[in-house]
Amino acid sequence: MANKCVSCNNCGHVGWSKNRGNFLITLVLAFLFLIPAVIYEIWRRMGLGVCESCGSDAVVPSSQCLSNKPSDAGELAILLVIGIIGGSVFMVLYAMADGAIDAFKGRNDPPPQLSQRDLEKRCFYDGMSHYQNKNEYPILKDGKTLAMDKIQLDCKGSTTGKYVVK
Ligand SMILES: [Zn+2]
């Protein structure tokens, strides 16, 4: 964490170190890409920081600081606000992208096509419940025809998957 009492080897200034880099760069990064902004801000706060007078990083720890340690609460508050705004923007974008992908998929995928076999199978199950409901299963009311045989015949070449008595 920067913000330490340091003595500068470059200009001889003794004082509280500043974060490296520039807070404005963090702001610009935050508006463009959130993750690099976070990484940049962490890098800014690592180490001893730089001399508040000349900006040099040739500083060594010191205990000679007379003034009170300055606070960077203002920067942190701005970052918090940006983080919240950035987070909600990200979520909105994500939801929009998700919706767009779904719409895109929906437009391009044709509705699932049932094969002839599937249609005949559906028709067959439909026919079974048809005759079960009519109490004509497994033998039809003529007393000799197997319901399954009748269904199989009626369902041959079915185009709807629904059982229709022929
Ligand atoms: Zn200096």
C-alpha cells in the first residue's frame, strides 16, 4: 500500500508517498474495461509509492513525516461508485447479449422436424389410449381384430402423429 512516509533519493523530499501512475488512467480504464482498471489500481497501490514532490519511485521508508497521513478516501469512493455502475452496466449488457443470442438462435433453428417413424410412434400411442378409453383394448368390439393391428394399419404414413380411425 502506498501512502507511506518516505524519503526521496531523487529530490530529498520527505513526505507521504503517492500512488504510482494516475488515477485518471484508472477512470478511463474503468469506463472501457473493468478488469484492467482493477489490476491497474492494485498496481498503483503496491509498494512504497512515489515521491509526492517529484514523482520519483526512488524512495525509501522514513519516519520523518511531520504532517498527518493524507487519506485517499475520495478516490476509493469514486472507485466504489464506478464499480457499482460498471457492475450494473455489465449485467445489463450481459442480459442483452443473452437475449440477442437467444433471438438469433430462435431465428435460425428450424422447429424440430419429426421423422415419419416418430409420427407413426406418436400415432400408435395415441391409438392405444383411444381404444383403451373405449374399452376395446386389446380386442376390438368385433371380437376378433387385435387393436394393435388396427392401430398399426391406421397409423401407417401418419402425417400428424394423431390417431385417426380409418
Ligand atoms: Zn522526490
